[in-house]
Amino acid sequence: MKAYIGIDNGVTGSIAFIGDDKSWFRPVPTHKEQSYIKKKGNITRIDWMALDIMLVHCVSSWGNPKYVRVFIERPMVNSTRFKASMSALRALEATLIAVERIGLSYEYVDSKQWQKVMLPQGCKGTPELKAASMAIGTRLFPEHAEAILKQKDADSLLMAEWARRSGL
């Protein structure tokens, strides 16, 4: 009866939808624009309007938004990694705008919560975690294997699957 949306927060993240008999997986839509600092450069931002359309599509394909649960991976915030933290927080704000505009319930998930259940015990470090995510994601969701390999992980799918299996 419930459907689950997992959002791997960030400009390199992904979004996944899992219902009773269907699933869906895409990279989070982004766009580049000139940076707002004095030094010439670009930043990548979440395209919240495109994300909004994706979420509306997921919800409308399910039928009733009150049975759709959204799980957003808590952003990395670390004072020693200022640029990455700012990017993560910008991405979170854009994601929240899209989710809240539609009126979906959501909760934050620490990566360790879903990884402890969905990934092999003892995986440590980004390269090992990403490799395990890809391997398990392509095995559990072979219909999304091409997209998972392109994305280089299945984190949002595995997060949504974790929520489904946990009965959240």
C-alpha cells in the first residue's frame, strides 16, 4: 500500500521510487551556473523545478500522496570541507522546496542507518561503499543496472528499499 522515495542528497545524488510492483531510478536533476563569489567559476545546483516534476510523476503514478514516504539522506556538514558542505546544504534546501511544495512527508536518514542493513558488514571508505552499492543495487534491481552503473552507486534505491523492508 505504501510507496517509498529515497533521495541521495547532493548534486551528484540520485532519486529512487519503489512501489509494490514498480521502481524508478534517476540522477538528481542539476544545472550549472556562475558562482556567486568574486573569483570566476561555476557551481552545480539542484534543478528544483525538474525535481518537483519527477516527484509529482512518482506520486501521480502511485495515486495517493498520503501513502508515499520520502527519505532524504542527511547532508554531510563538516567545517573543514566548506565548499562541499555548502553544496550539500544548497542541495538539501532545493530538495526540501520540491518535497514540501507537493506536501509529502519526509524524514532524514543517516547513511549508516541504511548501509548497515543493505551493504555487507565491514565496508569502509567511499570507494568500497560505492562498489558495494553498485553491486547490490544491480543485483536487486537489474532493470536499473545501466543507470546504476552510470550513476556509480544505487544509494537512493537501496535507501528506499531499506525503508520498504523496515516497514517505515
